[in-house]
Amino acid sequence: MLAERDDAAAWRARDLAVLWHPCTQMREHPDTLPLLPVERGEGAWLIGRDGRRYLDAISSWWTNIHGHAEPRIAEAIARQARTLEHVILAGVSHAPAVELAERLLAIAPREPGRAPLAKVFYADNGSAGVEVALKMAFHWFRNRGIDGRTKFVALANGYHGETLGALAVGDIPLYRRVYAPLLAEALFAPSPDAYPCAAGETPAQRADRAADALAALLQAHAGEVCALILEPLVQCAGGMRMHHPQYLRRVRELCDRHGVFLIADEIAVGFGRTGTLFACEQAGIQPDLMCVSKGLTGGALPLAAVLATQALYDGFLDDSRERAFLHSHSYTGNPLACAAALASLAIFEQDEVLARNRVTAQGMAERARAIGAQPHVADVRQTGMIVAFELTRDGDKATPFDPARRTGLRAYRAALERGVLLRPLGDVLYWMPPYCVDEAALDHLAEVTAAAIRIATGDPA
Ligand SMILES: *Cc1c(COP(=O)(O)O)cnc(C)c1O
């Protein structure tokens, strides 16, 4: 036991000597924020260098779908690596890129009477995919000789990534504020978030009120806006805030009325996370551009895809090269990543994943309900395979904990000591596990979450 502890400590020192970790105040390592050295993954579990098992309750930043080290995905990557690991995609074609594009277009959201999504452009991470969609929407109008449509509309509390273009349409002060002088100006519409519903207001009414405000914004900026970007159903980084699908129907209508492209950022919610394969399906709408990434490869490799309509694509066909979409990334359409994505999509069918998830989501709901009865839990909300717990000082929606108290961080540490990797967003704890999570793992998750909340909020056991 002592030897194991020594090994973990030595490893932490070796790591911190050379690594700058993402989204981390490095000064908090290792004392305030323990660093978890992981050796391997197995299904929904991570196995630490200390030999202990940790449930990956957040799917490794929402990427993992079918579990870690999934043998079918590993095999697909290995096979592809022995055949063609990478090749330039400009002027070159290869099977994984074409087959994946065919699959994605076949499963993309459809709306009766609307021309389907028809073309796929690859990028290599979510932020890059968002940049592609924003640039495409803007450029399309330029190609038509329309120079006045230079603005993007985004939602309050939204998140679309960390690169400067994506950050400009994001609204999370912690990530955005310091870079504000560098960012293009965007127009922000109120969030349809149902959490702070006014007294007596239903989530559908809240959605309508937010849509009315959006209508006024688009009216005030008529002819100036090229695209609207949003996260359908769940604003994930913004604290797993959820809204009624009615909002998306209204947005679709408003975008049509004002000739504005609708960009659905399904990077976090795509591939079954909300219960349907894509979140847009629950509103019966189809976007003009759809960004997917995180779960696309099942969580194995970085890859993003932007799906576009034929009309959007046609707007770039011209004799001039400048009217082409001259955007690229060195690893655009990487064959290994595409092969992993094809394997992940095949597993959805082989294992009837969406049907199984309906049962799992039910199990999550039952366990979450009991936790919701604990003091300090102001809200329990769920959309499909995402459950969130809002912790507040008095257990009501109006009195948050003092952020300096670091309630969420306390819960993180308490859960880690008990074998669960949670990573709260501020004081919002959430479950977003790999879909292969079983009943025993859910029991463990619920037990540890309940304890972590008690410890973090200072309640007696
Ligand atoms: C994570 C995320 C992104 C950014 O993806 P990265 O791969 O981290 O760059 C964009 N949009 C949403 C909704 C996300 O959750």
C-alpha cells in the first residue's frame, strides 16, 4: 500500500514537472486539486496507477460513448493503421472519409418538406468544427454579393469552444472575459434555460418568452445576421441547463423568416446523449449546419464533422477560387478517426444502444430522485443520459453558495476518494456516464454522489 502511494506521488511530481494541464489553475495541483494518475480504461471505469477503480461519471469530458478501450473500436483503428494511417484530403479520396460522410448524412435529423443535410466537411475538434460552420455561413452571403450580414446570434450561457471564433459566440464569463478585446462582437439572445423559471411559468412558457426576445433581436438586426448558433436542448458547459424543445421549433421558424442560417452545435449532445441520436430530433427540426465531434469517434480519437445543406454548398461553386471554402486542417478527414467513428456508429446498431439507454436513463432518474431530497439540492434535472444536481446554500433556487467556498471542488475531492470521477461545473454536479454503465456502477455512482454532496455542503451523514 505504501509502495503504491509512493508510486502515485512520484508520478504526480513527474507529471507536474513537464505538463500544463487543460482548463486548470496549475497552482491548485497537487494540494487543492488532486491529480489522478490513470493507467488504463475498462468500460465505464478508469483504473488508476494506485490500482483503484474510478467510475468515469463524465465520460472523459463527454466524449466517451461505449466505454473505454472498446475492443471493436480499438480493432477498427488498428486495422486502419495498418492500411492507411493518413493522407491529404484535398484532391484525394479514401474509403473511411466517404463511408463516414454517407453514414452521417443518412442518420442526420430530417424535417419533412426541407431539403436534407447533404454535404460533410471534416475538422479535427469541436472548436474547429464551430469555426468551419461560422465561416461557411458568413462566406455564403459574401458569395451572393451580400456584404451586410456580418453578425452571429448566440445564446446567453452558451458554449461553443475555446478558439477565438468559437469563444466569440460563447457566453461563459470565466472562459471569455479576459479575451474579450480579441473577440468579434456577437449578439446574445436570452437563454431558454428552464431552471430559473419565473413563478408559475412552465418550461414551455419560458421557451416561448425566450423565443419572443429572440424575435425582437432578429427584427432589430434584420439584414445584419448571417447565422444563429445554439446547443439544442442542453447548454452543457453552462451548467447542464436544459430547455423545452418548443424553443427550437420557434428558432427554426425565426431563422427561416429572417433568412438566417441555423447552426446546431450537437458537439456535446449528439450521438444519443439526450435520448435521441441527435437533440434536434426531439423538436422535429433540421438545422442548416450541424456540428458534431466529442462522441463521434466513441471517444477514441479527435474528429469533428460539419454537415451542410446542398443550398449552402452550392453557394461556393464558382469559377473563382476565392468563392471556394479555402479552409483546411492538416489532418482533415483522418482515416484512423473516421474508422473509429464508423465502428462507433456500428455499435449503436449491434448493441441497440438507444433502446438500452432508455432503460439506463430510467435507472438514473430513480437514483437521482432520492438525491434530490437531500438538503442543498435545489434542482434535479434530466435529459436522456444527462442528469444534473444544482447545489445551493438553502436548497432553493435563489441562494447559491459563495463561489469562494468551492462547494463543487469539495464534492469532486470527496467523490474521487470514493472511486468516482465527477467534475462539477461550479456547484452543478452531473452524471454523464458512458452508455455501457451497468446497474452496479449506477448504484456506486448514486451512493458516492449522495456522500459527496453531504460532505461538500457540510450536512451530517
Ligand atoms: C466541447 C464543446 C465544444 C468544443 O469542442 P472541443 O473539441 O473541446 O474544441 C463546442 N461546443 C460544445 C457544445 C461543446 O460542448
